Amino acid sequence: MLAVFVVWERHLSARPGGEPPVDPALYRSRAYTWGVILIAVAILAMMGVLFTMPQFFQGVGGTDAMGSGLRLLSLVGGLVIGAVPADRVARRLGAKLAVAAGFLVLATGLALGTATRVDSSTAFVAVWMAMVGAGMGLAPATASSAALSELSEEHSGIGSAVLQAVNKTGGPLGTAVLGSILTSGYLAGLQLTGVPAPAASAARESIFGAVAVAGRLHASALLQSARIAFLHGLDQALVVSAGIALAGMVLALLFLPGKERRPAARPVTADSDVVTSK
């Protein structure tokens, strides 16, 4: 379906008077094309935290929804820390190096997250989540600026819309992929020997089902097994997320232009010369 869409857009673009919703001319700019791709890669990597950590805080740490939300503030703080100086960093290093640096910080934070254990301190989790946020603040903001900076005024609206569409697609795709990895790791590590069939079925559904079953049966061994199994799945999801972030760093270094090129200025006309002289 995507291939058919591309062919149809090219057909509309070549036809006299044709107005394709997504003009293929957008992708003549390497900065725009790879900027959009790198934003999607960053969103994919970040979903490893957004999807898994609320479950960790509530299922393993025993907090409620409000407590989970408060612990996620370190991620938000990191986003601010990374996004606020992103423009200055890009001007000093160039878009290529700034985006690559953001992905490196993101990957480092995700890699540190794999050391999270049942008894890990709140401070440790907050530190590595803040690093993830800082990487996310720097990489996508700079990639977005690099993508949109070369677009003409005519293409700026559709260019921004495509960027947002890719952004919104990356979230569900990342949740599906990393959620499957988390679930696979959880089920592989879960020990249900001696647990009644209905209770075992509920425990397999999620960490929350296992916690509820363990509470009803007063089965501390099941509770401990579920928490360790969830951490096993969490580690695997974060490793994959870190790998995605490293791939984003490599793609940025290989394909993102080193210097931004602004759209050519509109030629000065005789009328504008008159206005300027006046």
C-alpha cells in the first residue's frame, strides 16, 4: 500500500496541474529525508522507556499511578535539559554531530537502565531516565530543525505535516515491537510451578496479574518470580532500544548533511528596490 501511494503521488506530481498531498520533491533534500527518518528512530528508541517504566514502577516497585507519574518527571526534566540548548549546540557542532551526540546520550542512558534491579534506588533510576530524556531533547529537536530548515515556504506546511505523521507512527510501532520483547522476556523467566491453572493464566497476562494472584494466594515466591521475570523482559527491551539509538547515531553520521543550507532567498525585484530605498 505504501508503494502504491508513492507511485500515485509521483503520478500526480508529473501530471499538469497535479497537486499531490505529499510532494515527492520534499525528498530531494537529504537533510529533510534523513531528518524525518531520524526522528522516527528516536521515537522508536524512547518507547522502550515510556512503555516499560510505568509498569516497572507500579508492578515491581508497588507505587500507584500518581507515584509512577511523579517518577517519570525525571524524564521530562531531561527533555528540557536537552531541548533548551539544542539550537546552540547545533550552531556550534553542526546538525550532524548534534544529532549524533543526542543519540549517543540516549543510548548511554538506555544502556544504564539495563542495570535496574528490584531494589534499585529511586535516584539511580531518575539519573538514567534523565539521560534518556536529555538525548531525546537534543536529537529529535535538532533533526527536526535540520529537516525543516531547507524547505521553501511553499513546502513548509506539508513538510511539517509529514514530519508529525511519522512522529505519531513511531510511537505505536515502538510500543508493538518493544512490548513484544518485554512480554517474551517476562514469560520466559516466569516460574509457575505449583500455581493453580487459573492463577497461572492470570499471571501470564501481565506483571499486574501476577502481583494480584500472588496477593490472593499469599505466594511470596510467585511475587518474587514475577518481578525478576519482568526485569528480565525490561532488560531485553532496553537493550534493543539502546541498539536502535546507536543505529540512529550511525545513520546521522553517515547521511545527515554536516551543514544546514537555507532555502534560496527570493530574488530582489525592482519594486522591492524602490521600497528599500524609500
